Amino acid sequence: MSSAPESTPAAESSNPRIQQVLDAVEAAAVTPEDALRISLELLGFVEEYHLETLEELLGDGEADAVSVAVWAADSARLKTAREVLEEVLGDDEEDDDDLALDDGEGDA
């Protein structure tokens, strides 16, 4: 039995390459933390593609303001997705800094 949702947007419209990757991830029995790290790596691929799109957009003399606005909105979504994944994974250094600040405030 798989812990992954049975019906995901990727699974519904997947081509054989996507299904092959999804099957490999499921067969590898990755931990939730591993899955988050894989998600971050995949997000990196999307971010690279997004930047290439911007370069093409800026190189296109006929790019309009709507295209730039859509790119900016997508960029904000990608940033939010990265922040959420990184927050879920956690960062011990940031947590330690937060604890130090909390301890210092109570002493004042």
C-alpha cells in the first residue's frame, strides 16, 4: 500500500517518463524527509526553467507587460514553494537562533 495519494495532477496526465520517475520514487520507499529533499531538487529544475523563460522573454522584443506580470506571479509562487519546503525540512541553525532570542527577551 502506498502512502502517496492515488490521484495527483501529475499522475492523471503523466507521460511515461513522469510515471517512470514516480514509480521509482515509490519503489525506493523514501522517507518523508527524503521526499521533501527530492521535492526541493525538483523545484530547482523548475526554477532553472523559469529563469530560462525570463531570459527568452527579455530577449523577445515583442514581450508585453502581461507576460512579465505572469512571470513575476509564477516567480513568487516558486519562492513560496521553496520557503514552505525548507520550513518543513527545518534548519537547526535558525531554530537555535530563535531560541536564543526567546531566552534573551525573558531576561530583560
